[in-house]
Amino acid sequence: MKKVLFLLFLVPIVGFSQNKKEQIITLNFKLDSLINKISNERQASKKEIVENEKKISSLNTQINRLNFKNDNLSVKLNELKSQGIKNESDIRVLKYKIDSLYSAIKILDAINKDYRYLHEESEFNGMTGNIIYFENFSNNYSVVKSGNKFFLKFKKYPIPNKGTDILNWLKQFEVQNVTSIVYDYDVDPEDWKGVLSYTIKTYKNGISVHELGSYGGISIKIDIPFLSIDDAKVIFSKLSLWNMAEGCLDEFDLKYEYDNSTLITSIYFGNGC
């Protein structure tokens, strides 16, 4: 009876001891896992630290290079300041002056090319200098009064770009009046082709265009006040005349005439087939 009671008492103790041992084993396993995890994380952190240190070192190198370049630029800037260029505004002013000088050189070069063959004759041929380069014409005329008369103040003639259509060049001066007359319409009224006609077109600035049309041909005379033959040659060397005088000729034979009594230069040309 005593043995039975002893065994009954011993069984729970043995079971408890066994359960405790298993818990210890489980805890040791978890501890080992935790230690391994911490170790791995430390290794990863060390690796990340090393990589970051490399990046920092690389960035420091770039910063040093930029600082070096900045120091060089600062030296150059100080040199510029010592020469009187104090800020970006001064640099822009200098650039503008350089561009202006370059434009002036281009203008002088163009004038030289345009006039190099024009002034060989000593004969006076009009009021030279009434043309302008690289400026647009404006119809905002100033009005002046002399006695009972009102006058539009004269404006210089703009030199066109090479190849400009003469009709477009004239358009800027604003048409004042147009008169067209046909001479022999009754010759063939059923099949009329403009056998002989005359048109005069006057512009606000005093230019007048005379057009004589006949079957198979056209003759043009353009009167321009206060313009010399030399200046007229410069202007008309740039213009395309085809749309004003269409015909079979590809090149135009221009003739210039200056009237000292009216101060007008007349330009003559024509075309036909």
C-alpha cells in the first residue's frame, strides 16, 4: 500500500521535471535564434555603415572638387571686379556694347559694299544719306505748319532685305491715290487685253509709281523725292521687281535719272514678251 502511494506521488514530480526540461530546451533554442538574429543584424548594420562611409567619402571628394572650382571662380570674379566689372549688370552692358559694335561693323561693311562703285563720278546726283539700315518705316508722321500749309515731316527710306518684293516695300508708305486711264479700249471691246493704259499711284510719303501697259509689255517709272541716284541704287539692288513688271525677261535693265529742279530721282524699268 505504501509503495502504491509513493508511485502515485512520484508520477506528477517526474512529469513536472520532464515538462520543465522541455521548456528549458525551447527557451535555449529561442535564445540561440535571437542571438543569431542579433548577430546577423549587426553584420548587416556594419556592412551598411561601411557602404555609407564610402558614399560619404565619395560625396566629400565631390564637395572638395566643387569647392576647388568655386575658389577658382571666386578668384576670377575678384579679378573681374578689380578690372571694374562689379556685377552681372555691368557684364550685360558690356555684352550689349559689343553686340552694338558688331552691328555697327556690319552696317559699315554693308554700306562700304553698296557704295564702293557708286561715288567714282564727281557729278552731283541727288540728296545722299536719306536711307537707313535695319529700321522699320512708320506712318506716324509728324505734322508741321508753314504759313497756311501743313506738311508731313520727311522720313528716311528703309533699306530692304535682299529679295524683298517691291510691292511689299512700297506698301509700307501707304497708298494715297490711284488713277487709271485706258487709251484705246474701243478698239476691241469684246476681247480687250489692255492695249494701252496708264496708271499712276501716289503714296503718302510722296513716292509716285507710273505704269504704262501695252499688249505684251509694261513700262514702269518710279519717282522718289529727296533721294539721290546713289541711294536709289542701294535700295533697288535689294528689291525683287518681278511682281510689278511680269514678262519674259528674267533680268531688269534699270535706268536712273535725277531732276535737280524737283529733287526727285526717277527709276525706269520694264518687261515684255
